[in-house]
Amino acid sequence: MSRLLIIIGLLILAVGLFWPWLSRIGLGRLPGDIMIERGNFTLYIPITTGLLLSVVLSVILWLVNR
């Protein structure tokens, strides 16, 4: 269990470090992500990005556990 938590923590750290480069390829602004801007208020709901990251992480964890 501790190994899994360390791997998840490292993945979160890597995504945080590489986020500027990931946003250049369109991750975070995919079709299906909802963005509402009104005055000085912005609401961003990354539905498609969340689903994509969930699938990728599920595949990675499935491969690690095999």
C-alpha cells in the first residue's frame, strides 16, 4: 500500500511540474471542459480532461499491478 501511495504522489508531482508544457498541447482546454467567465468570476470544470487523466492513470496502475 505504501508503494502505491508513493507512486501516486510522484505522478501528481510530475503532472504539477509538467503542467505548463501539458497545457501547450491542449490538455486542460479540451472539448467538453466547461468554462464560464463573468466579470471578475471564472468557473472552470475540466470534465473531459478529468476523464482522460482517469483513463490514463487507470491503465498505468493496471500495468504496474500486472
